[in-house]
Amino acid sequence: MNIIDDFKLQYRTGGIAQQLIFWNVGIAIVLFILEKLAQGFFWSIISNLNLSSEPSQFLFKPWTFITYAFVHANFWHLVFNMIVLNFSSRLFLTYFTQKQFFGLYILGGIFAGLVFVLSYLILKDVSGLVGASGAIMAILMAAATFSPLSEVRLLLIGNVKLWHIAAVILVLDLIQIPVSNTGGHLAHLGGALFGFIYIKLLQNRTDLSKIVSNILDYFVTLFRPKKSTPFKKVHRNDTFSKQSQPKPQKDFTQKQIDEILDKISKSGYDSLTKEEKEFLFKVGKH
């Protein structure tokens, strides 16, 4: 199995957080290549993906409130955000579902974008915003708000409480506001604020992530092909069929899949043997 097949398998089995990392990295690679080879085309794309604080821009490009969070300024900007996204997602998904994670990621990014636009309207400055930091801050702050006393082991530091990590990141953004990139740091704080609000509303039984889930479910249902029923319904003797047919045993292949997925959830994808990876890939192709 080559590296491309390995990536495909990780994408299918890694969950929504890993899929978002794949999307962010994939888009970044394409844009980095275009920046080197076709700068005119590159800037044309960026102008339609980044979020501008200019009303004449964002009012006619509402999609940029989402797309800006999938564009990164440079390699290190991408690497840092993906490391924090991986870290934050593991914490959040300890307590919540994949759908809640994705819904909060999208809504947190949108809210951070709104804070950015409002801040620049007040400051009377025009700039652009890119990066997933606002959405990631929403995820991190939500986890810290829900379980602030959870301990995280950091390299060279040791065990620290989750709220300590969130507090340090917030302070770093606060002290940089008057220095540079004011709108960007305010967007980060906006994302963090939305994460806090999300948990407080969730504790009162209001799940904002359902906004995104319901929209996605609607479009999935809308474009899903309808099943045709060309055959007429035939009545049968259910009593006879139930008694005469033996109870089906659990399919052996499905049992293997369940065991491997359970191993991934406990120890991660990298814990799989080469044979297990190849087995999953072959099954996924059917």
C-alpha cells in the first residue's frame, strides 16, 4: 500500500478533526504552489477567499466568512494552527460528538470573522483576515470551559490544568492587540468568546451546533437519489420464515473492521499493523 492509499485510509477513518486538517493542508499546498508559479492567479483567488474588513467586499462575498478560515498566510502559520487544532480537537471530542465539533468549528469561525469586521469598522482601517485561529480558539475555549480542571501533560513542563493553557493563549492575544494585527487578535478573542458562550448555552440545553448539522442534513437529503420500488409488495408468512430460517451470525469481515476501529479509537491509527491497514483499505474500496 503506497503513501497515497495510506492518506486516503487515514482520511476515511480519522474523524472530522483529521479531515479538517487534511482540507486545510491540501488547500494550503495548492495556494503555496500557485503563489510561486502564478502570482496573478494566486491573488485573484485570495481576494475571493479571504475576509476583507471593507463593507463593499464582505457584503457581496458572504462566503468569505467561512472560506477565510481555510486559507493560511504562510507555512508556519499553517503548522502552528494545525498543531493547536489537533490538540484542541482531542480535548473537545473527549466530551462531545463529531457533529458538535464541526458545528462549533464553523460557527466559531463565522463569529470570529464578524468580530474582525466590526473591529475594523470601528477602527476605520481596511485589512484582510485569513487562518483557522478563530475557529480553533472556539474549540479550545469550549473544552476549557466545560472541564477547566482537566490536566494536560506538556513536554518539558509537565502536568498543567486546561484552563491555564487557555488563559495563557488569551493573555498573549490581549497583549498583542496594541502592537500589531489588531483585528486578527480580536478575531481570536471573538472565537474564544463564542466557545465559552456555546458551552454555557449547551449546559442550558441549547446546542448551537445543530444549526450547522440541520443545514448539512437538509442538503444531504435534498441531493440524495430517491430509491425506486419497481416491484409490488408480496405478502409472506412471517411466522414460517422466522421459524424456518436460522438466525444470521455476525459477518466475520465486519467483526474484523469493528476490532480495528476499536483499536484506532484507543491507541490511534499509527498503532495498526501493516496488515490491518491494508485490510481496511481493501474493505474501503468495495
